Amino acid sequence: MSLPTSEPIPDESDNLPPARRRRDRRQISLLGSDEHAAILDELSKETSPSFDFFLFSLLCGVILGVGILTDSPAFFFLAVLMAPFMAPMFGLSLAIIVGTGRYFLRSLVSALVGGLMVFIGCGLVGLIPRFWTSSPFNRFTQAPYHTQLNWADFIVITLGIILTTITMVRSEKKPLLFSAVIAYGLYLPVGTAGFGLASGVAHLWPEGLAIFIIYLTWAIILGTVFLRFMGFHLIKPFGYVLGTAMLIIGLLSLVGLNNFYSVMVKQVAISSVLPTPTPTQTQTLTEINTPTETPFPPTLTSTPTHTLVPTLTITPTLVPSATPVWALVVSQNGEGAVIRAEPKSSAKIVTYVLDGGLLKVLTETAKDGAVIWVHVATNKGIQGWIVQILLKTVTPAPAW
């Protein structure tokens, strides 16, 4: 005897043909809780990183470091292509939906270790300028663009997260192209930070790491929201805790980066020059004329007394000091300028200053061939030499 059924018994998800599984993925919003759980389990397996993830992250960091060292966009592009599939980034959003702290911690550690591999790979290449001071590769004009918040990178990583989430849910193929877009937004800042820390180039190390944390947090939050939009509901209340924690971390990182920029990048206001008081010397002359007359009789005696008492009074005044000269960095190509330890083009780079950066001009100048070098100091007290034509004075400077 056969039991009547009103609808066919669904097959196990692992035994379904590929065409049926793809169709179910495309109609994810129409599936029940059991089908959702099966797809979530399958996605969790796909987002588990392997050893290749960490190996290719290290290789990506080395190639990225070469790109920063040679200032070549081609190596930046190659580093993005060599980046592994960014499975842990999607796994973090999936862990919030599932509400499993262990899965979230595993994905977070994998994502951070992958970023650390890129950091180390770029750092190894960043040691070259320290030991090879005469290296011709010392411009580093491309790197600073990846240590700043800008709308272009923000839009790129947003599109990468959205398209990766859609493809991961509705297709069994890994979205390698969209993953490369995510790697561009996450790995370039953290790699630049590693290069800056190892090479000693200022304004690369802390900013790049902060940008990496902000973009990583945004990727987790956006991926979670888009999974929710595609029909996945938070299974456990712990998922709300994880999502709220990621939102708070992102806001704190953004506020901290803004405060850092307000202190380090904002131009230093130049105080108005007050008139210097002129030293004065006051001399007081006191004349005392005391005539004395003896009454008659018997004799008339006149004794004139003329006393001149000079009194010298010196009023303490302020010692006049030279007015400091400030100059703005104005490069010809808008990419900023480097400050070197000595007044020559082969000297070691001390720091890097973006266009609009304010420098204090010191008194020393030097000439190397036809190039005039000026001794300057940054607002952090770092001193070095810069080509004169890259500066534009904002305070009066004699014979400039």
C-alpha cells in the first residue's frame, strides 16, 4: 500500500542535480527554512579558506610591494589579479546571519591573517629603500592614494560586495572577478601600511591600516544587509550582537581616522605677525640750582650751587626674533613631493608630503648642479631638503 501525498517529498540538497540547485539558489526568497539552512550550510563550506588563501595573500603582498617601490600601476594591477578568493570576507557576513560566534571568529581570524600576509609581503619589499639608499625607485607617488578615504574606492568595494553576495547565493561558481574588486579595496591599503612601516615613509603606515579596518567593517555590514535583503533572516539573537559590534567598530574607526587627519593633515594656521617693540633708552637729566644769600650786615655772600645729576633708566624690552617662513608644497603633477636627508636627488627619503602640505623653511639652502635645495621642517619636526621649485611661500621671505 502506498501512502497518498499532497506534494512530492523534497530530495536531499546534496543529491539534487546541479540545474535544480542553481534554480533553487535563484529563487532563494521562495524557499522554506529547511532549504535556507541547507544553502547556508553549503555556503559556509564554500567560504572556508584553505592554505592557498594565505599563500596567495603573501604573494599578492610581495607583488604589491614591488609596485609601490617602482611606482608602477602595472604591478598594482598584477597584485590584485594574484589575490586569492576573498572567501572569509563573505563568511563574516554569513556568520552574522547564522549567528554562530565560532564561525564568525574563524572567518575573522582568516581575514586578518590574510591581511597580515599582505602586510608582511609589502613590508619585506619596503626594507629595500632603508638598505639601498641610492635606489632609483624612491618616488612613491601611487601609494598615498590608497591611504585616504575617497568615494571612488568606496563605490568600487561596495559594488564588489554586492555582486559577490549575489553570485555566491545564486550560483555555484566562485565570483573571482568580483573578489578581485574586494581585494583591491582591502589589500592595497593594508599592503601600503606595511610598506610604509618598513621603509619609514611617513603618512603610509597608520592611515593605510585604518582604511583597511574601515573597509573591512563596511564589507561585513553591507554583506549582512544584502543577505537579509535577499531573503535570509537572522537565525539566532547573537547575530544582532555581532552586527551591532561591527557597526560600532566601523564608526569608531571612521571617527578615529577623521581625528587623525584633523591633527596631522590639516594645514597649520599661521598666526599674524605682531609688530616687534623697538628697544628704547630713556635718559633723565635733573638740574638743581640752589642760590644761597647771607643777610646784610656785615657782608653779602652769594654762593651759587649748580648740581647736574644725570639719571639713566633702561626699560626692559622683548628681544626681536626673525619671522618664520612657511611654504606650501605645489608639485607640477599634483602628486606631492619627497623630502630627502641631504640636498641631492640620490639621498635617502625622509618623508613624503602631499600637495598643499605646509613646511617651515629653514635658513640653509644648497645647490646641486642647476637644482636649488631648501632646508625645511614638517609640522612633526622632521627636517630634510626639498627642491625649491616645489615650494610656494605663504609668508614674506627675503630673496626667495
